[in-house]
Amino acid sequence: MKFYEYGDKSKPIIIMLTGSFCPAKALDYLYKPLSEDYHIILPDYNGHYQGSKAFTTRQNEAKEIVQYIKNKNVTIVSLIYGQSMGSEIGIELMHQLIRNKINVKHAIFDGAPCIRLSAPYKAFMYFKFNTMINMMRNKNVDEVINWKFLNKFTNGDTESLRPMIESLITIAPYLTKQTIRNENECCYTFDFPKFSDKMQSRIHFLYGSGEKAYKTCFTLVKKAYPHAQMTVFKDYGHMTFSVKHTKKYIALIKREISG
């Protein structure tokens, strides 16, 4: 795993986690402006860069981040921010940091696919992801942007996620079958780590009403974490609000930290 740090190291810490098959650069539209006021710590997961070992598990990826944080003698994390699969890793990370006596003040998880799928459905999703990644190799973003699979994923607004898709294409050559399989497992075998009511209240889940994660996971998340905050962006797809209204979205993150 590689780590990148941005901003003044004396400022409050934000740990940012990308979604499936996305490099750290996919979050530059958020971490660049946030680094003016915060110290950003951002990993590239295993399997996401040349020469890396394969992506492991949600628990092991989180464990590597915890070790990095501990080695820097960090005692307070102001915010854990995760997108899509990064939300599931972020929830596990929050759980492990607390167990290691590191104070996590807030968390925001956007488009969290918190669900446990059957073996046949997981196999189907692996087939779709593996096919998608293989098709992306040696393609440019204009060739990929109108794929039906992505169009459904974004509720018809794939163009908004152009920068993320472009960054995904850049690492497609490094995503092995084992990494794809393990990330698929990470996404669809979620076990809902337990938190106290107080810690749940520090978590803010965000969904677009048009995304599949909202339709399939919102009720499960609400049941598991009844004291967490929930915001639903009407008529938006998977993470598209963050891209289309970046200034408002960053303001939301800052309010969360200061609240």
C-alpha cells in the first residue's frame, strides 16, 4: 500500500478512501481544496499500482492504514471519508482505530454498498467487474463514458464521473484477477462492525436516490446504525452529487468536522 499526504501536518487529519478499482488520484477534486485547511492522508490500496501485491481484504487493508497512523503517533483523526467500497473499508478502519485507542471524531461515507450477497450473485458481480476492467484496458475515457453498465451505475449521469473513470482507466492494466475478485468480496460480504450509540452519531451516510446502493443498502444501514445521520440527494446517481456540486459538498464536509 502506498500513502500520500497533502496539506499542513499541524492541521486536523482527514483520511480519504477511494471506491473500487480507483486510484488515490480519483479524489483529487476533493483533497486538493480540502488540503488548504486539513492534513489529508490518502492511500492507494494494494493492487492499484504497478508492482503491488493484490488487494487483500477489507480488514487487512484497514489494518495497514491503522499501522501507518500508529507509526506517525496520531491520536486523533478528525474525519474518515470513504466513497463506495471505501466506505466499507472506512467503517472497518473506524472500528480498528477505536480498538487501538485512536479517537475518531467524525466519518462521512458516500454510496456505501453495505450488503452481504449470495455466492451466485457475487459470482455474477465478479464476472461483470472483471469484464468491465478487461474492456477498459487500452481504452480512452471517451470510448468508455457511454457504456450501458456505467450509465445504470450513475443513474444516467456518467459524464459527471469522467475524472474518476479516467483515473480508473489508468490503473486498469495493474488490476489482476485476484485484486478484482478480492475487491468484489470486500464490497459484498459486509459484516456491520458494532459501534456505541455515541460513535454511530458521529457517522454520516450519503446516498443518491437514483443509485442502486441506496435502493438495496439504505434500510440495512439504517437498521445496523440507527443513530447515524442519513442524507439522500434526490435524483442523483452513485457519488454524482459530489462531482456536480463540489463546492457544496466540500462545505458539507467542513460542517461535519466543525459540528
